[in-house]
Amino acid sequence: MADLTSVQMTTYRDAVADGIARELRRDPTVVCIGEDIGKAGGVFKTTVGLFEEFGAGRVWDTPISEQAIMGAAMGAAMTGMRPVAEIMFSDFLACCWDYLANEIPKARYMTGGQLTVPLVVRTANGGGLGFGAQHSQSVENWALTVPGLKIAAPSTPSDVVGLMASAIRSDDPVVFFEHKGLFASKGEAAPPGHVVPLGEARVAREGSDVTVVALAATVPLALAAAAELEGDGISLEVIDLRCLVPLDMATVFGSLSKSSRLIVVEENPYQGGWGATVVSIVADEGFEMLDAPIRRVASENVPLPFADALEQRVIPTVDKLVEAVRRLMSY
Amino acid sequence: MTENTIERVATSTLLDWYEQMAVIRGTEKAAHDLFLRGLVKGTTHLAAGHEAVAVGTSAALRPDDYVFATYRGHHHAIARGATPEGCLAELMQKATGVCKAKGGSMHLTQADHGMLGSYAIVGAHLPMANGAAWSAKLRGTTQVAVAFFGDGATNIGAFHEALNLAAVWKLPVIFVCENNRYMEYTPIASVTSVPNPAADRAAANGMPGVLVDGNDVVAVHDTMSVAVERARSDNGPTVVEALTYRHFGHSRTDPATYRPPEEVEEWMARDPLTVARQRLLDFGASREVVDAADARAAEVVASASRAAQDAPAADPAQAFTDVWADGGAAWRT
């Protein structure tokens, strides 16, 4: 048994700065760029301490100028640097979408492999905090529409550090979604040298009746649903995908071979959500593994409303997942 | 805005620039002819008429400097080291194309010569040039970056975002507008708030804006030399607006009938090759010497065209390479 008193705990928020700082220390080509990330420490306090430790030559404050940020990161990435660019809210990716849709993911391919773009785009994603329609969206599915981007979305502090290490060291562009609703959450701190490879899902909880595939904030949501359903004798296996590209379907299929039932719980809208890609692969390649229909618990197809009661009606909740599992078990 | 003045260059240097311009002109004409024969696919945006901007700028740069171009970028690729054969092969979907036939006319790139791409979303590469300049500054290399763009790009957000950040960070970057008077089919003057769409915007971003005769390779070289020296010595960015003219329409399907005939006539008389040839003669070069340069350029282009036509077609298997840095395209396990 581990001695619980010796396990160092930290917040998801502090893990972001820790993960970036570790890479700034080990590689002089890593450089940070974004709005309010320097002296201010980031509007979400996810870059606290970086400016103090590494200085203005490594941590660059920018104007509110998302295209300038993304273009600078891209140009620096193709000329020997490893930029870590912050787009403050993921909703603002739309202000520089050209770079994520047309430029960064295509530069290597359309030049026949001449260009390499090793950069990370960090962004605060997701709802649950009452920020309204333009500061609450889960837009990981936007990135998934574009071949050529790797996509990470950690759910725990140690995964934040481990995936950040892989993202910054990757020679491919990575969009790194930090969930706003998880910033205050706590978990074990990452040990020194901690690296989580891109594209390796984690079985967050073992179970036998239903496979629940989750990402970022829907992982703790699924774990809470699993705890609630345990009392009813229903056993959920919760898979934390960690990344959407590369997508670890091998772990999903491994779990389905035990459970034969699949629910995907995703915070982006049902229309065009990443769960649709996961379930379409299962329908194509794993139909015979299933004993029941596939269910998706996703956000409703409306803009995110402001009031808590309305927002909770729109985004996935523990209650919605519990109900979906119960209906599936009675199929 | 500052005035620019012509400085005398060595006749042999000017002859070399003339020959480079003749190679580019010949390659553009070859691309046009091959297109009419059905051998060039997709679209092309020919840069015939713009050669002096590419060659004059390139002559002012170091080999390790960075260049970013637009979808009208054949001249910049060739001026920075791409071969006419590699470019024509790319246009003809051949395996030997500079981008393995995965880019096409709008994306010619020669990264090993610092020509870091041709970009087909208007204005997108100006912030990228900032990034390359920022990187040079971070690495302490004294390299500079140049972004070439058309007059149409001066009204898009990325242009304005790029100029501001370049000035704030005092980046070693030069923004070179090739003002050919038409934003695709529309006169730029009819959709722009100031007479000089690029240079007039420089002051608002705290940097010099310079107008230059973009059909005079010596004037371009001299103006760019000043801007490059300013950037290289850490004195910040410059906007250079080069006045020039397209010899063809916007793209392959455009006969450019919207341009007044007298305007076309006036600019064709000021063809950058004609201007350079006249200056060579003024400098005392013989007609035979200049004709010999034309002949060498014609042979380079003819040989390139033959080789490109004879090259193997692109291998369909290449569709699944070069997505990721490991060379592959795998997106799941």
C-alpha cells in the first residue's frame, strides 16, 4: 500500500504551469507566447511563475491579436523554435481559425514534407462556469474536423504534465485543451520526468457492464456516475481517451470485448461531436461486439446559455449519464 | 514615406539580375503554354510583370534569410533557388515537383533555401514572417524575413495584426507589397481608404513605409537593401510598396478585360525586362551580350520544360505521406 501521506497533491491549474516550466527548463528552444501570460500569470493563472523564472525572452506577452499569435508561433516553429501559444478561451480559436484549419496542419503536407511545425496551441475549453455562449464552448470537435492536428485534452493534473511534455516535444502541431471546469480540481502531482505519450487512452476505472468513453471534464463526471451506479450493481468501465488524435480505439475495443455496451460522454455538441467519430468506428469495425445500441451523451444543439440552471440543462451531467446507463441496461 | 534613389550597380551584376528575370518570365510563359496544352492542371496565378520585385529583393538578401510568398509566387520560388524544372513539374503533377505534386502552383516552396512557402489564404503568411523573424531574433542569427503580398492583402486583418506586432517587438521583417493595382478583378483604389494601400498604413504602425518602382530591379534592390539593413541591425520592420503590373489576368481563366487598354499599354511599355535591358545598354553593355543572356535563359526554360514533361507522374501512394513528422498519416490505433 502506498503511504497516502507522502503523495503530493496539486491542482490541475498549477499542473499546467508546472508542465510548461519543466519543458522550458529542459529545452532552450521552447518559448511561450500569448495574451496576459507573462507578468499577469495568465487570466486563469495557468502560467504563474513562468515569467519570473524564465524572463521576457522566453515568455512573451502579446496584444489581443490571435492571428498574430498563431502566425508568430507557426513561423517560429518552422525555423527551429518550439513555441507554446496560448489562445485564452477556446472560443477565440475562431479568431485565428485559418491557422488551425488551413495553415498549421497543411504546411508539412502541401510542401511535400519540407516544413516541420512543432508547436503547441494551449487553450481553456469548456463550460460549467457560467461564462455564457462565447466563453464556455467545448470546441475539441472543431480541431477534430481538420486532418493534420494532434489533439490532447487531459483530465487530471498528472496527465496535464505528462501530455504537455509529449505535446511540446512532438514535431507535429498539437492543440492542447485545458478544461476550465477542472482548473481547481486536485490530484496527484506528476513525478519528475513524467511523460504520457500522445494517443494512449487510460482505463480510469475498471468495470464489466458498460464501457463509458470520456474526455477531459467528462472523465470525473463518468467516475461519479460509476460510483452512483455501483450501488445498483451496475459496473462501468470508464476510459479516458486523453487524446482525440491519435485516437486510441484499441483500448476502446479492448473494453468493449468485456462489456459489449458503449456510451460516449462528450461536452461538445451532439451535432458533429467527437463521439460521432468514435461510435462510427465501432459501428464499422466492432458491430458484432455489441449487445445493445450505442448511446451518446453530449451537449444539446443550442448555444451555451448563461444561467446555471439552463447551462446544466444543455451540457452533460452525472444525472444524464446515470439515466442513459440505466436505460441501456434495461434494453 | 521616404524617397528612393537609384544607385549604380555593376553592369555584370545587372546582367545577372536581367538573366534571372528572363528565366522567370520564360518559366511563366512556359506555364501558360503548358496550361493551354492541357498539361498544367488546376489553376495558376502567373507573376509575369512582377519579376523585378522578386529578383531585386533576393539580391538584397543573404542566402539564409527567410521568404514567404503568396499563391502568385512562382517568381519568388525561382528567385530563391527553386528550379524552373521543379516548379513546372509541380504544376504538371509530376513526382519530381518541388512539393512532390502535393502543393501545386499556389504552394511552391524551397525550404532548404529559406523560401518557406507560398500561401493561398490572403494575408495569412504575414504573421508567419513575423514568427520567422522572431525566431531569428531569439536565436541571435541576424537573419531577416520577408513577406511578399498583393495589394488585396492590405485590407485583411492579418496584415494589420502583423504590422502592429512586428513594430511592437521590433522584428527583423520586411513587408513587401506587390501593388499591381487590382485585387483580383477589382481596382484596389476603389476598395481602399488610402492611396497607397500598404505604405500609407505603415505610419499607423510606427514603421517606415516606402514606395518603389516595382518594375525597376535596381530601384527594388536599393530600396530593399536599406530596409534589410535596418532590420538586420535591429532597428525594426519596414513596409515597402512596389508598384507593378500583371501581364496576365488574375488567374488562368481571367483575360483581364476590366483593365483599360491605355493603362495596359502604358505598363507593358514599362515591362521590367525592357527597363533592365535599357539600363544595361545605357551602362554600355552591347546588344549581343544582352541577347546572349536572353538565349541562355531561353535554353534553361526549354530544357526545364522538356525534363518536367518527361518526368514520372506523382505516385498515388504519396497521398499518405508527410502528414506527420514521422512521414506517415496514421491518426488512430
